[in-house]
Amino acid sequence: MHEVVRDLPEDIQSRLTQLAVRMGVGEEDLLLSFLHDALDETEAVAMKYAQSAPRLLFPDDEVLEAAPVMPPDTNLPFSFIDLFSGIGGLRLGLEAVGGRCVFSCERDKYAQKTYESWHGENPAGDVTEISTKGIIPDHDLLAAGFPCQPFSIAGVSKKNSLGRAHGFKDRTQGTLFFHLAEIIDRKQPPVVLLENVKNLRSHDKGQTWQTISGTLQELGYAVFDKIIDAADYVPQHRERVFIVCFRKDVFGDAPHFGFPATPEGPKPKLRDILDKGVDDKYTLSDKLWNYLQEYAEKHRRKGNGFGCSIAKLSGSTRTLSARYHKDGSEILIPQRGKNPRRLTPREAGRLMGFPEKLLDPKNQIVSDTQAYRQFGNAVVPSVVEAVARQIVTVMREAVVSTSGNGCILKAKKKRRRRPEMVTEQLARRKPR
Ligand SMILES: C[S@@+](CC[C@H](N)C(=O)[O-])C[C@H]1O[C@@H](n2cnc3c(N)ncnc32)[C@H](O)[C@@H]1O
């Protein structure tokens, strides 16, 4: 009996003993027959699901041993870490599909304050100081909205000419991405989700993107990327590149991942997120309004469109930036008989799609300046949620447990017993 299962709860153990006595079979044989029946049932459900699922994860290998079978429309209780966490836009999107954050890290003390007040967790500080400290727990998914920096190729060329190997450590040395890559290398999370500004791909004549994508592939990942405009989710034109990576030794060389389709229906409108009776302190002074108009006119004459922008209430705004607090010039709200006004911090939060319950001015524990900066740096949670739903459909295929304690994904592909071997083994031990 103890070879099959240890430490059965007392009530189950005593019912098993009674049943075995009543049926005149050994406890071990009885338990094995139960397992056998359960396995048959699980296999039948698995086959049903597999027929509707796009593919099997390990077609040439074995079906996952004891993988829990889940309907495709439920969330997944996976664990994740939130690096360069800001105020937690990635976190909210991942939590919406069942993710559970086990570690966060953010250097800015004001963003840390907001993060703690909203998510009940004080993020660790500078990534460059924690990447080698061994304080990051194991996790299923690593999420990071890392700042973009150029990579110098000078060092690589020199090393190349000396005939030395140049892995990501050489190529990315001195950048924040280097620290990120080091964490990925150490922790080997099955899934990585990165978010960055749209021009990451063209930055430094494509060199930055080549280095990032090459490094992720070198670390063992299949890499997918797409620029997504948040205007389908919130009334703001905000293009960001989303990079989704799956470990090949967990998901195979070509995981069936696809970015979300564009949501159907009309796009959100700015007027739906605006408050009425906004405090006059958000209205531009004559001096600032005149200055912005002159500045815009100067640029218009030079042939570039840079300048202030009066937003269209029936459409979406320009991109909210981290500098919005300075003059609000990129998104000005027209007012009848008055100079235009800025968005309030609460409206800026709505424009980013943060949930209303977090945006109550009573809960704003930083200055307006910091609040605008935090929203301008953030990622739109509903876009993350849409991407995460797609990730979850792939993740589901590598689940080995759904207890939600620690990691739920198989971390590395191991040899597994074929199901028929398990059945054969059980058949040999079936009660007579
Ligand atoms: C683009 S924002 C990410 C925002 C986040 N995704 C959100 O939704 O709020 C990048 C963040 O990285 C933080 N950061 C920059 N350098 C850092 C470092 N060395 N260690 C930790 N955080 C850092 C910045 O303070 C900023 O909040």
C-alpha cells in the first residue's frame, strides 16, 4: 500500500480499508483499480479535448503524464514575476487570466508607492542589483516592460576578430536588457512576455531588436512579436511592441501561438472617459495656451507636425507620454468658452484602461506630476489581458499541476512514460 501512495488522509484511509474488507480484495489492488478507472476516464476527456484543440504539444512524443485536463475557456493559475513593474499594468493584465504575481521589482520610489498601495506588495528595487542575488522565486512566466537602450557593437566586432565566442553576455553587457537576459538565463521561465515602445524594432538601425531577439533565441526561446495599438481597447492611439517567448524544450520548436485578433465593434471614444465639472486648475493659463499655439505654428511652418493637439471627443487621443505633466500638450480637452484643459490624473488612468476602483482620487498617494508620469510609462492592462489569453491557450498544454502553489508548468521537457505503459502496468496489477 505504501508503495502506491503515502500519507492518505485518515478518513480516506479508513473508508478504503472498510471497502477492501467488504470486497475481499487487498487495499493496494483496490486503489490501483480506482486509479485505472480514473485514468481511463481522464484519457477519454483528454481525447475529446484534443479533437477540438488545434494540436498536441508533443505530437511525436508522449501525451503529458497526468496533465490536468481543463476546458479551454478557463483561466490558468500560473505564477509570474513583474520586472520594471511601474504601477503594474502587466500585472493587472496577467492577473485577469488567473496569473499570480510572486515577485516584482521597480526602481522608482513613487512608482513603488503606488504599486504597494494598489497591489499590496512593495517591489524590490534596482534590477541590476537583484539579478544575481538569488532572491527571485521560480515562476511560470516572466513579464517585463524594460526600458530600451542601444547596444554597442564595437566590443563584439573586436572579440569577433579575435575569434572569441560572443554570447549575449558580451553583446548586451552594461544594458538593462543584459540583466533581464541574465535572470532569464538563470531562472529559465517557460514563458516570457516583454513590452516596449514601438520603435524598439527600428531603434539603432534595427541593431537593438536584432540583439534582443537573437539573445532570446540563443537562450532557448521561440520568439513572437507584434505591434499592437491600444486604440482598440481604450480611446488612445498607443502602439507598443509585445514580445512573447516560449521555451522550446517545454513547448517544442514551433508553439502554436497567435496574437489576439482585433476586437470587433466600434472603437472606444474619448468622451466616454471624461468627467464633467472638472476643477479649473486643469484649464491651461492664457500664457501657456498662447505659448503652445505659437510653438505649434512654428513647427507647422517648418513642415513637421510636432505641437499641441486638441483631442477629438468622438475618437481616440494621441499617445499619453511620461512628460504629460509638463504642459499636457499632446492631449488637450476642448472646453466651450474657455482655454482647453488637461486630462485629470483620474482621466489619464482611465485613458490607460486602469480599473476605476484604483483611480479614486482618495487613493492617489503621489502628486499629480508623479501620477501622470506613472500612467504615461504604463502598459494598457486590457491589451496585456488579450495577449495573455492567447498565451494561456499555449501554456495550458504544458500544465503538470493546477494547485497554484509554486509553478504549474513543466519546466523542462523530460522523458515521460507512454500512457500505454502506465495502462499495461496497471492491468498487470488489477484485482482478480
Ligand atoms: C516602461 S516602464 C514599465 C511600466 C510598467 N509596465 C507599467 O505598466 O507600469 C519602465 C519602468 O522601469 C523602471 N526602471 C528603470 N530602470 C530600472 C532598474 N534598473 N531597475 C528597476 N526598475 C527600473 C522605471 O522606473 C519604469 O517604471
